[in-house]
Amino acid sequence: MIIPKNKELNPSQEKEIRSILQEFQCGLQEVAGTTRKIYAILGDERDELMINRIEGLPYIARVDTIQSPYKLMDIKSELSHHVTKIEKVKIKEELLFIAGQCTIDIENPNYFIETAHAVKEAGANVIRGGVWKPRTSPYSYQGQADAIDILLEASAQTGLPANVEVMEEEHVEIALQNKVGMMQIGTRNGLNYSLLRKIGHLSSKQKTLILLKRAMHMGSLNEFISAGEYIVSGGNPNILLCPRGTVPSMDGYRNHPDECITPLLKQKTWAPVIVDPSHSVGKAAYVPHAALAAVAYGADGLVIESHIDPLKGIGDDPKQAITPIILKSLIHDAKALRKHVKFYQGKYISK
Ligand code: PEP
Ligand code: MN
């Protein structure tokens, strides 16, 4: 919808706009109100260049588009019937729990193996463990490639699929060769469009699940969903959207908790929403509250940092990992809460 600065376009302005629209195979329809006129764009209005050229005209106040900017991630796309599965879990039909250490400590592999068994016992469906670590400071521990062997060993022993963060093409190739169950794009790469495109393309045969974290400087929800569109358009529809808090942080929390965007995402896209409360609040004591809040908002699952002995962990684990005992009780409560939430979802969330 084109909104002029004045009450209506004069004939030469209207002519100029019509000729721009024509270049993009679109037309113009005047909508007359009692005090002013606005103008509807007829046709596919998703071409950014067309919109920018009209918005750049000095007599135009703004252009509001109605069509969603993403074709595949849209709730109305054919893919809305797609069922994302990992092992036996049909995500959205039941809650998915991903749990494990932030970072695998190569010096103490037993912590990870024991954590893997303990989170399985607590009810987790996927074991997570950081191999390559994106750290804010170049002097912080960056992870070690050999840690992938520990992750794979824990996955083999427990039978749980493994989740690992990938930061570059080489990591994607190693993860795919080793048939990990899930790859994670971290917040720092949430807007790295060339990596998003590559991971979608490289995983298009195996269709490995991809957990896309919300970039911490992310703007609109459309930007988050469009980042997912890059992956899906590469040929892999097995995408999970993961709110994990944004910046600036809220006083006392590591980031600004954003689990409340879950129902908003669900009105726009069919993609499952898996919330990460650990990085959002950044402190173990608050994680269960944020996790249950996410379920209350309609999340399809949670990714939670957990360690059998958090204070002996590395990376984020000493401050934000919860113990498997707490995790077990949290998974139990999350499942119970989910039953109540479903009642409201059926009433208010349109499919
Ligand atoms: C992590 O999962 O350990 C991690 C680094 O997450 P994020 O990208 O959300 O900071
Ligand atoms: Mn972490």
C-alpha cells in the first residue's frame, strides 16, 4: 500500500509510480477514503528494489507491504504440512528437549560422557556439546576439533542424536560426514547469509536438522524468519527457529529474554520454535523459570545447558548449566504445562 505525503497523488506523480510498477509487472489501484487517498499495489509486491524506488520518491510517506517476504517459511506455504522429526520425536506433536554441556572439555572427557547419560535419564532427546566455540574475545577458549570424537562417543553410548554448533563450511562438512543429528548456527552467525545458504545446500541430501539461533542484534521477526528462508531455500526444510535472547541485555540477565516472540513466530511460520533459556538469562537459577515461560508461550521444545558438575565445567557451564537432577524435574513440569498450553493454542493460534 502506497501512502503519499499529501492527500492524494497529482496526475504526474501517479504516472511516475505507474511506470515504476509496470517495470516490475505490477499495477496500481486507487483507494479513496473520506479525507485522503491511498494506493494499492496490484501483483507481486515482494521486489525490494521496486519498493525502495517508490519509497525514495520525495512525495511518498511510506510503503506498507502485505505479502510476506519469505515464500517457503510462510505459514501458508506448502511446507506448512512438513513434519520435522528426529529419531522418534515428531516435533510440534511433542516437546523436544536438547540438553548437554556448553563446551566439551577435551581434558576431562568423562564429564561429557557422564553428562550425556544423565541428561538421557532426565528425559532429553538430543545431546548437545560445543566442539568449535564462538567466543566474544579471541583470547577465550575457542574449542578443539578433536572434541567431536567425544561427542560422537557419547551419542553412540546413549543412542541420543548429537547437536553441534558449526561456524564455517569445513565444520558443516565434518558434521555431515559424521552424521550428527543436528547442526546449530549460533547467534553470531544468525545473519551470516553465505553460511546460511551453504548449510542449506550442503545438507540438502541428508536433511540434517538445523537449529538456527536468533542473531543477538536481530531486528524484526521477519529478519529472523528470512534468515531461515536462506537455509530452507537451499533444499533442507528441517529447520528449527531458536530465540535465545537479544541485546541490549536486561539488568541482571545475560541478554534480553525473548521467549515471548514464540506465538508471534508461530502466526507467521510453520517452522518449529525451540527456545534456549540458558543463553537468554545466563544464570542457572533463572533457567527453569525462563524454560517454563517458553513452554507457556507455546514453544515446541527447549535447548538447555546441563552439566553433571557445573562448577567443574568450562565455557558457559559454571554459570548457566543446570544439573541433570534439575533438568529431570524441569522436563517433567514442561510436559505437564504443555498440556494446559495446548488448550489455549487451539483457541487462539491460527494454523
Ligand atoms: C551455545 O549454544 O553454547 C552458544 C554459544 O550459543 P549462542 O550462539 O546462542 O550464544
Ligand atoms: Mn553456551
